[in-house]
Amino acid sequence: MSVHEIAIGIEKLNFSYEKGKEILSNISLNINRGEFFALLGSNGAGKSTLLKLMNGLLKEYEGTIKIFGEDIRKIKRDQLFTIVCTVFQDPNDQLFALTVYEDISFGPRNMGLLDKEVKERVMSSLEAVGLQGFENRPIKTLSYGQKKRLCIAGVLAMQPKIILMDEPLSGLDPMGVREIAMLLKKLNKEKGLTIVMATHEVDLIPLYVDRVAILSKGKITRLGEPANVFSGSEELKNAKLRLPYVAKLMEQLKSEGALEYNKLPLTVGEAKKEILKKIQS
């Protein structure tokens, strides 16, 4: 793989907020262009800190971070914000304007774009997140889920190549979680966006994510495709994480001799196939 196909390249990264208290230790990681990547870990694992290093908010660290092959320290701040954008965990921390249009247009206006271009970006971003017709709505009238969508629209209007998301599914009801997860997958596939999502939602990982890294106590303890990562039950346990519920059920059925399979099913669809095989055999 050439260096240009790597969106984010991290080598031997160490970071501490204060001397002697290491938050991230010896992180080496390549995230590919167009990949939907998850940083999976419990609270305090270092996920948010790693995102802040990826978007240039934290600058004092050991090791190297490269964005499309260029050292992040050498990329000008204004230029970096058009390549890498972040959606924060709480939308109320990100939204500041009175209306939807004002909020989304802020970034493109700061880029010095003409009004026509700004308007086109606002409208296309609203359409992409399913909020068309909302441009004149006061932000205070939006639901929590709509505010999450608005934050994503604001980032899309900057037309970045990489979107970092800090716990984008937190605080949502089950339907809201599914809708946002599906939206992110759609943006990833249709727009070719590289998405890095910090989360502790294990059940959604197999459905939407290409690769996942388990972050535990500031270290990457497992990395790969979901099927490979979730086969390491010891690493999950040490990271204070669990298997997806479907996988847990299938694992119990196998241990009790009720089912046999070669690869641990992680989704309802995969589990259904294995159960039907058993019934029809």
C-alpha cells in the first residue's frame, strides 16, 4: 500500500497530560482512505485524547502523526480543518448559532467562499443528513438526534476527507442509534469519507465498521476486522468490554453443545444462518 492510500498514519505515539501519567502508550496505527474505522474502549481508555491528537488539537506528544503522508505538525491549522473535521460527543458543545443555516454556514464562510457556494454547501449537507427544509429552524427547537445530524451537516459543509466522531451514538434512543449509524455508513460509502468513530457500542461494530482497534488503558490491545477482534475474549474482558449480545448467545450455545460453527457469528443474519443449518441438518 502506498503512503497516499493511508489517511492517518500513527507511529510510536506517546502522550501525557502531565509528566509521569501516560494517557497513550506506543500507539502505532494506519487508517486507510475511505475506511470506516472504530476505536473501541470503555470510558477513560484514551479514545477522546487520541482523536484530539488526530485533529491537531493536542500538539505535545512523542512519535509521528501523518495525514495523507504529511506530518500533522507541518500542516497549517486552517488547512488541517478543511481535511480533518470532528463531531463532538455532545452536540450542545458544538452548536452555537441561533438557526440551522447560520450554524452550517459558519465554516464555509470562514473559508472565504462566496454566498452562492456557501448556500449550495449548506443545502447539500442538510440533504445528506435528512434535514432538508430545516435551514430556518431555530436550533433550540431541535431534538437531541436532530442536533447530532446538524453537527454532522456542519462538518460535511467543510467537505473534509476525514471525519472524526467522538461517541456519536451516545444519548440516543435505540432507533436514533440505528439511524445515525446507518447515516454514517451511507456517507462513508457514497462520499468515500474516511470515518474514525470512538465508541463503546460493541453491538453496532460488526454491522457498520470495516476495522476496529480495542483501546485499553492507553494501549491498542487488538486490531483488525470485527470478526477477528471479537474472537479475543481475553482482550475484551481486560478492556472492560463485552461481546455483542448475538455473539454471546451463540458462544453459549456452542459451549453447551447445541451448535457448531467455525466462525463466531456477530450479527443476527450470521446467527440465523448457523441456526438454520443446524435445524436443516
